[in-house]
Amino acid sequence: MKLAEALALRAEMKNKINNIHSRLLQNAKVQEGEKPAENPYTLIEELNSVSDEMARLIRNINYTNCMTVEDGVSLSDIIAEKEVLQKKISVLRNFLLNAGTLVDRYSKKEIKIYSTVDVVELQKKVDAMSKHLRELDMNIQRINWTVDLIEK
């Protein structure tokens, strides 16, 4: 199984757990004399089974990410760089949105509000970071489809 397939399976398992959660909530209580539509104990067994399988899969994915090295850098390190870069870009884009917004003055007596940064220059830097992020993501996707999942 390729790493990308394992990642898709992990997402599917996460959805299945969410579905079991909903079904458990729907069957948590019934009126006196009624039976639940599904047996909660059976659902809990299914939850335990899917959770155990998902934990095993996640361990294998994480192990594969650590053991997969390209140009001297592990896939785990590349993923960490991507996650941090995504957050950094998000913060800077939000800051630029605020810094680049003009403040209307209703009269010449009102105080002028200026941006504290060169918005154009910082936007160019954020655009360059975004390009690097796209390249990282494409590299991760390429690796995911070429590397086999390592079973521990």
C-alpha cells in the first residue's frame, strides 16, 4: 500500500469514527418500553475496533514519514515545515488585510491612520512563501504516491 493510500484510509476511518459517534448519540436514550434502533454496545465494539485499526495505521504512517528521507531530510521534517509555513502565511495574510485597509476620515480634523509596514513589500514576501508552500505540498504529494507504507 502506498503512503497516499494509507492517508486516504486514515481519513476514511476518521469519518467512520465520527459516524459511529453520531449513531451512539442517537441511541443513547429511548422511551420506556422502547428499544434503541442500534445496540450501543455493538456500536462501542465497532468504535473500539476502528480506533485500534486507526491507531495502528497512524503509527505506520508516522514511522514511514520518519524513515522516508529525501535529500537528507525526512518526510516528517518536510511536513513540519509545511505546517509551520501554512500557519505563518495565515497570520501574515490576516495582518496584511488589516494593515492594508484604509481608514476613512470624515473631516480633515480627524487623525490620519497609517500602516506600520510596507504592505506591498511584505505582500511580495508572503507571495514567495506561498509559492514555497505549494512546492512543498507538491513534493509531499509526489513522495506519498511513490513510497510504500512501512509496517511496524
